[in-house]
Amino acid sequence: MYRIRFHGRGGQGMKTASRILGSALFAEGFEVQDAPRYGAERRGAPIFAYVRADRRPINERGIIRRPDLVVVADDTLIPVPAAGVLAGLDAYSVLLIHSHESADTWRRRLNTPARVLVLPLIEESADRADLPYVGAVCAGAAACLLGVISEDALATALRDELGPLGEAVVQRNLDKALAAYRQMVEVCGVVTEGREANAADYTPPEWISLAFEGANVSAPVIHAGLTSSAVKTGLWRTLRPVIDYDRCGRCWWVCSSLCPDGAIQVEEGRPTIDYDHCKGCLVCVAVCPPHAIEAQPERTAESLETPK
């Protein structure tokens, strides 16, 4: 069975990549599972999607813990522990990183037993959640590494998945996917089907047993109010909303009421954004009647705030 994980950020198309690869494998006669997994539905948040493919019925369920292939769309995720990019990699695994850095550089940094390959970044974007066509690019490269998917099957799968977006969008994605496929030709088929799980190899979790204390000591009681305000969730943000007060119609009840995190306060009839707790969901940008709120890449906004 092939077990593949795609890692990226919300908005980069990892769910779409898994669907394209899954559809292409299905067209080649495989039984397939493909599914995404993410927490808050927010641009820029770490997510992953997985694909299983086998010639026989698939009885495994849940996330993939022992991947044969891991595809990383955004190399800034690798040092983020919560992203779990390196989880389960062993000497039989292949790690493909979409990056400007060389494979040798990543091997030295990661010290992983997996085989490390790099898919060179062709385009860059100020917003890492908006790398153009990265989902199609990753799907195309993964299809070649598996060695069991033809270019025709990849093209058919991509058209099936992206067809409703229009021919122009489909063609641009198809061109990028096929270019990535051909970049990987020298290592085509390097990914092998993973070994079947053996009960004898099972390693139980390293549980930590804690003695139970008296309920008056260890009961789940919060003794202080507003503790969540100390957690600066704005650090997650990749795009920030910025208010143009010259265009603001002072209809503050719209943006402040619809902000899911209550990060927009009203001061003397003017909405202000609490950037310590604004996570960059951009709901306010979408609902602002006079379009006075625009999204700016976090790096750009930070540079404008830095004193000269």
C-alpha cells in the first residue's frame, strides 16, 4: 500500500493536491482514500492531507503515521513541531520539500533517515499561504515519484477536480503540474509501497502515570478570569486586516459583530483591531460594506511599523 502525506498551510491547496493524486491513482486501477485534516479553518494554519492507495481493499483508517512519501509544500513548516512534518519518517520513506534550499542542506539540517528530495521553488509570494499553483505542483511531483501514474492520468484527474473553475485556471494548473512531474523524472518510482504493519513491531506509547491528588487540589477549576487574553493568537497570522479610516463608514456593528474572535473593538464610534488577538481570518475584509478594510501580508505590515 502507498501511504502519502501532503503538508502545507491553509490556502495552499493541500486538500486539492490529495484529491488530484487520489483521482489519478484511482484512474490507474487503485483503491484509494484521500482526506484532509486541519483545525481552525484559517489561511496560513498548518494542515495536512493524506492519500492511501492499494490494489486491494483498504482497511486502514485515520491519519497516516508511517508514510512512504511526505510532500512539504511550504518549507517554513518543517521547524514547527505542531505541523508534524517529520512524524513517522524512517529509512523507507521519501521526503520531498518544495524549497529554494538544496537537498544536501536539508539533509544536514534534519538528520532524518528518510531520503530527502527537493522540488525547486519556481515562484515566490509575499504571503506563504498564497504560493501560486502549489497544490497542483505538489500533486504532479508526487505522481511521478510513485512511478505508477501516467501524465495522461494526472491530466485527467486534474481536469476532473478543477474543471468547474474554468479552462483558463485548469490549463495554468495543468502546465505547472506537468512541469513538476517532468522535473522528477530522474527519480521516478523512487517511492515504494510501505510494509504491512506487524503486531510484533508495535511499540506502546510512553505513558506517564501521575498520582491522583485530592479533588480540592487537582480539580479542573479556573481561579482567575480572562486568562485567554494572555495568549497572543495574533502570532499565527500571515495576513492582517488594515482599516482605511478615510473610507470607513463607521458602520462598526458589522465588522465588530462578525469578528469571530472579538478582536475588533469600537472606540468613539471607530473600529480598532486588536492585533495581539486577530488571527487573520479576514472575515472583516469580506463583510465591510464600503470595502474600507484590506488584507496586507504580515511581513509588509511589520516593515511599515518598524521605525526608520
